[in-house]
Amino acid sequence: MKPTLLVLAAGMGSRYGGVKQIDAVGLHNETLLEFATFDAKKNGYGKVVYIIRKDIEKDFRERLFDRVARNMDAEYVFQTHDTYLSAAQKAASGTRSKPWGTVHALLCAREVLKTPFTVINADDYYGRSAFETLGAHLSGITNDNAMVGYVLGNTMSKSGTVSRGVCTEKDGYLVSMQEQTKIGYEDGKIVSLIDDKKITLTGAEWVSMNFFGFSLEALDHFTAYWEAFIAQNAASEKAECLLPEGANTLVSQGKGKIKFYTSKENWFGMTYPEDRAIVKAEIAKKIEAGYYPASLWDVP
């Protein structure tokens, strides 16, 4: 059974200042998420599903989706404000414009997921080995969950703070994961701001980059997690239902295990406007080294 790649591409890009999901970084105007799709295809993934917003559909199709769909089984679904909300919850959240977060995004694709799947962000570079690892895991073990953790120091941005799930693992399995949304450099040190308190990190911590592999059974847990979240937060303007926190409860509540794989790949991604030039340069280096072809797809 070939796993599915699920790409979270419905974010607003508030720090980036634009629709970073469709910004070109390759030599032939490929986007960053296309390089992830290419890596997944090379490692046995049979389908890709993109989660997007309705307002970017036209540009999304023109700039990348139609090209990908000529080379791989591809589909997209919408993350809309009112999906999985009751009438009362829709009314309570009527003035909200911010998306509900990555758990909600995942559930927006629930009906089209037919095989175990890997979840990734659209704006992060993960490295091909991670797709090889989770592709093999999901193809061979269809009822077990997994993730790939990265070294914090390899995933920092010099342009500003980042969000990372700081992980604890034991005997090859995730024990806990705390989402920390403001990790950055201060006086040469890595500092995390949590509840207005600064905590110094070593940079050697394992962190989540939203690179998860889930069985279809895990969707029941995330549905229950979302329902509990929205019952408490329907009127909130900013609260988000985040995948690392939902995955943490999967483990802490004994609903499932998450196999913890690791990667020492250096991250780069599209968080801030300054990042695009860095990403383009890194992709160009990989093309020059023969890691990627100059043009990703056989059919343009």
C-alpha cells in the first residue's frame, strides 16, 4: 500500500507578507512544496493531497498544481472557516479571519485520505531521507504512527523567531512534545519565550517540524481533539488547534504510539521575506550538485 503525502498549504503567511506556498524558488519556477512532492514520489508515495484556501485556488492551479497533476496523482481540498463547526459555533466565530490551525486543516482532508499518510508544511524543506524513512514505515506498518525529529540548532532562522515542538523521546518513541511558538536568537543564544518567561535552549534538542506519519485510525483521535478544542474556543479570534499538541495528546492519553525517527538535515524554509533568497540559493546548490534535476518534472 502506497502512502499519501498531505501538504498543509492553507496558511495566511502573515510573517512572510504574501502567499509563500506558490512563490517560485526553482530554476523553472518550481515552488518549495514541489521539491517535497518530488522527494515523496521518489520514495514510494502514491498520491499527494494539498490543503489550500479557496482564495488562492486560481493562482495555485496555474503556478504549480496543474504541473504536478501531470506527473503524479494529485488532489487538493479546501480548509474553510466553517468546516467541522456547528451552527452555534459558526455564529460565535463569525468575525474570525484566521484559519483554525493544522489539526483542523488535516481534518478538512479526512474524506480523501484512503491510505496511511505523511503530513508536512508547505513552506519547510525536510530533506529526501525523511521521506524515505516515513515512506518505508507507512508502507510496511499501516496501523502505527511515526514522526521525524530534527536538531533544533539545524532548524533556526536568522530572520526571526520560529515555532517548534520540543520533543522528549525514549527507546525510539515519542514521550512528549511541547509546542513553543517563539524560539529565536538573543545575544548568541537560543531562547524560547513561554508565557513571558525566557528559557535558554542548548540547540541540541530534538524538535518537531510537522513531519508526521499517521495511520487512518489516528484520524478518530484528531477528530475528538478538534471537537474538544472548538467547544472551548469557537469565539476566539486567535486560538489555533495545532498538530504537535494533538499528537502529544495521542501519546499522553494512551491512544497510540509515535515512532521517533531522527534527521540531522539542515532546514531552510519560507517564514520571512528574507528567506526566499536563501531558499533559492540552497535549491540552486542542490541542483548544481545533481541532487535535483534542473527541471523537476518530465511533463512541464
